[in-house]
Amino acid sequence: MMKIWHISDTHTYHDLLQVPEGIDMIIHSGDCSNPRDPYANESEVRCFLTWFHSLNIKYKIYVAGNHDSSIEKGLVDKQTFTDLGIIYLENDYTIIEGIKIWGSPYTPTFGHWCFMKARDKISRVWEHIPDDTDIIIAHGPPKGILDFSYSREGVFERCGCSALMKKVLKVQPALCLFGHIHNCEDIINAGTVKLSSYKTIFSNGSVVTDGKFGRLSSNGNILKIK
């Protein structure tokens, strides 16, 4: 049994997390940083990676998010992660103790951030997920799963990706991990959910609340997989 700690959207507040005991693998599904400018962003990512590397956890996986501009621009590259003993996934998979784990940083376009694709084209990313995948990691949620927010016009809406949801329901991995859509005002997205007709456990690992950065609203989610 593999015990996994899933976190996301730490936005430089990783030091506030309480590291659980007995964890075999930590997975971060993006947005360890904040600035849009990649050169300002780089120092935040490298600070996070120093902390991530220091954790006494055997397996460490990182998938970037829309705020991780220094990763998108290659200022922090895959070799940087490898040198620190961290697996970086970008539209690719790894196999750990027989568990196939696929990850992608892409989310549907919203504003001018990183790793984004138009909703009518993003399905091309999910096409590459192997059918025998055990864990799917995406920065953003599938549509309809822990993805409530308000639009810029104040309209209550679901922000997830319908193409990703379609692929997850087809593959039915044991776990689907994401963040991106934080808690906000009266909405709680952080946590886990399972649909009654499917085996997949969905996890929104975001640890902050919009408008209240500087303190944590969650310590991530602990999950198990055989």
C-alpha cells in the first residue's frame, strides 16, 4: 500500500504545512509560486524546491501550474528537478513500484498565465494519457469536481475542464489529483470526492483560500493506493 500526500497551490506558503508521518510519496500539482514575470518567479520556485527536496519522503513528484512561469520558460528545467531527486511530469508518465502516474500542467485558458490551452483544443493534451494509468495529475480539475468559483462578473460557475473529465471517466484511474481552483469566500473546494458509479477518487489539494493568502485553509489530502 502506497501512502500519498497530495498538495497543490502552496503559493510560497509551503513552510506553513505540517508534514505528515509515514508518507511514501508526495505529489504537488502546481503553483508553488506567484509572479507572472519568469525571472521574478524563478527565486520562488527554487526556494520551494529546496524545501521539497529536504522532505524525508521517498518519492517526490511535481507538476507545474499556471503561475509557475519560470518552469514554462525553462529557467527551471527538468534537469533541475532530477538533480534534486524530484520527478517532474509535463505531459508524460512515470512508473513507481508498478504504479503508472501521468501528469500535465495544462489548464483551459483564463487570463494571461502559463501552460494554458483553449477549451476547444485542450483535449489534444488528454489524448496522451495511457489507458492503464493509475494516477492522473493535472493542475486544474475535471469539470464538475471540486471546481466551484465565481466569474469576474460574480457569476457562480464550475471552472473545470470537460475534456479532462471525459478522459478520466474513460480511463478510470484510482486517483485524479489537481488544484488550481482554491477555496474562495463561502466555497470549499479543497478535499476529496468519489462518484458512486466510478472507482476514481478525486482530490483537490489546494491549501490556500483566495483573498486570504498568508495562512493555510488545508494541509492537503492523504490518499492510499495499492
